[in-house]
Amino acid sequence: MTEFDYDLVVIGGGPGGSTAAAYARQHNLRTLLVEKCEFPRFRIGESMLPASNAILRETGAWPQIEAAGFIPKYGAMFFLANGPGEKEVDFSQSLVPGLDSTFQVERAKFDGILLNHAGSLGTEVRMQTTVRAVASDGQGNRVELEGPAGKQAVTARWVLDASGRDNFFTTDQKRAIDPPTTEKRMAVYAHFDGVPRPAGRRAGHTIVVRHEDGWFWIIPIDEQKTSVGLVTTLEAMRQAKVEPAELFRRAVANSARLRELMGTAEPTMEFRVTSDYTYFRQELARERLLLIGDAAGFFDPIFSSGVYMSLWSAQQAVKLVVKADQAARGLTKGEQRTYTRAIKRHANVFRQLITMFYDNVSFVVFMQEVVPWDLMPGLTSIVAGHAKLSWPLWWRFKVFMLICRSQHWYSTVPSLEFDAVKAAATAGDSS
């Protein structure tokens, strides 16, 4: 290939794809973005991390996010489903400047803002267009599309795959997955009206309610609407022998804390289910094609890292593409490995927190009102999305994780009870 229709084709119009396109246009790359859906469209994952703010400022989208009327998010609350445990993470207590707050967002609106912003910078956007195949000859890529006008092939020097967890086209790069490290889980979720809100700054907090086999999220996304979801294991679902919506109802009914938090709220949509959503691909970069966001990998959503990782990986990918494109070459093997390692190293910080969260013994340490040795400000910075571990964060994170592991052998805090979903699995309609 010598003549190309585009410099860059971005596959997927979610936060990662739109952010990549915006960055690319800032460097004058002729960019085509293809999105299989027509916007607006529903997506789960409404909770942002403060570390995302700086990236959105760089792309120029931040003023529109600020003006959109989203609910400010200043932190998170963690509760036990049945028990007195309670923990607040307040972003203002972070060690890192600039992580004080962000927003809870309705994804249909948020994603539309980012996509429209990419379009306003000169990105060509084609919706209802699906990529069926990508082929590379080392000099560029041939991308086969299927949309309202039928089938078409376009060429581009670079492709960024931000297509998410869906696989509408497969390559050997996307087939190879890292070995799983966590138990298979599922999420049952819907939007609700009428969920009570705390007063003051806590009104915009993400609320996490921990039970033995998983957790509930409660995320306010506008003045009336709240996203609520149950995350549990596939094994717990099989043992319950009920439909997902019924498992959700029973889990709420069997938790004093959830009954209090949900009040008389009613769902405004049918329940949806997502299952087995933790994975990471082995290779995230080839000579002319990089995977970003959920197309690269995704960990459990407990710490709301999904949107942030999509934005951050888009930023890193475009930096590499621009550098190589200016030198009129593809990515070297070293650059490919460096990109893969960088994304996985960043994600691994969240993975370690997720492992701690699901370990009932370690979680006891996290839930302590006072964490010793001034560790909590560093942990708060990481929970806010600052996964690049400078020394003040690194040593606090390592010591905290060491305390969590040692709790298995030297119990220094009382145990906790996690029984809501276990009870729901065995209870009948009388519950």
C-alpha cells in the first residue's frame, strides 16, 4: 500500500475511541471513526475517576463535560450488606493534586459529548457501521466495513481498535488471552427512580455494598435516576436457580443495608446482565494496529477504572502513533512490547486492589476507619485513578497490600459478616 484513504481508522465510538480520534486530530491525522451503533445508545459504567479529568482537558472536551449538568462526585462510600461496617473514601484527602472531584455520568450523554467533540475537530464519523475484517501488510491496513450503504473497504496507515468487549472481527492478536486470575462473575443491573440520596457532598458518592460473594453498586446519574447493580459469582447464580432479576430482588430483601439504601425505588428499565467480563489480551500492539480500552482488556468494575483506562490507553496509543508516523515507520518490536507492558502495568494496580476487595480477610483491613502509618491518602490517590505509582504512592500501596496479606496469619482486626447473597440464594419468595 502506498496511497491511503486515511491516516488513521478508529474502531468504536466509546470514550476510548472518541478520545483517540480527538488526540489524532490535534496532530492533523486524517481520521475515520466507525461505530456500530447509532448514538445515543445505552451503556453501563457511569462512574468516572478524577484522573480522567486531565485527559479530557487535553483533548478539549472538558468544558462540555463541566457544562453538561452531570452530578459531581467527591468520593465513595463502602458498606457491609449486613453489619455495621462503613468506610468513606474522600478524594480531597488524596496525596496527588487535582484529584478532588469528577462526575457521575449518564453514558449515553457522556459518550455523545466525546464523539461530537471528536467530530468537531475534523474526525469523519460513520455510525451504524461495523468492521468485519482488518488486514495489514506491514505498511498499512485494509479495513472492511459494513454499513447503511453496504460493504466497503478503506485503507489507513494506522488502526486503533477501541471496539470494546464485542468481537465483530477476529485476528490472531485478539484471540490470544492472558490466563484468567479471578473467579467468573456476573452483573445484574438497571436504572432506578426514587433511590434516596445522602445529604451534601455525599449525594454524588458511588455507594458500594459488600456481601460475601460480591457487591452492589449504587451510582446517582441525574436528579432522579440511579444506576444499581449486583455483582456476584456465576456459581452463586447457579445455586440460586432463579432468574437474574429475582436474585437481585432477593439480595436486596436479605440485606438490611440495601433495604435502607434502596427505599421504595423502582426500576425504570428491564434488568440487564453482563457476565464473565474480566480478561486481558496478550499482545496489545502490532506494527500498525493497537488495542485500547476494553478491546485490550477489562478488569472487574469495582473501582470504576474502565472509562479511565480507556481514556489513558487512547492517550498513550496516539502518542506512539504520532511519533512513529512522523518518522514514516511502523512501531518497532520494542515499542509494541513497551505499550503492552505499560497498559498492563497500569491496569495491574487496579487488579491488585480488586483482589484485595474480593478477599474477605483483606477487605477487613480496607474497612478500618483508621489505616495506620498514613497509608490512606496514598490509597485514596490510587482509588481516584492515579495508577502511576510515584514513591509516596508506591510505598504506601505496598505496605497496605502487605498488611492485607499478613491478616491471613496474624489477625489484628475483627472479622466481618458477609451473608446477604448467600441468604438470597437459599431463601424463597417469603424472604
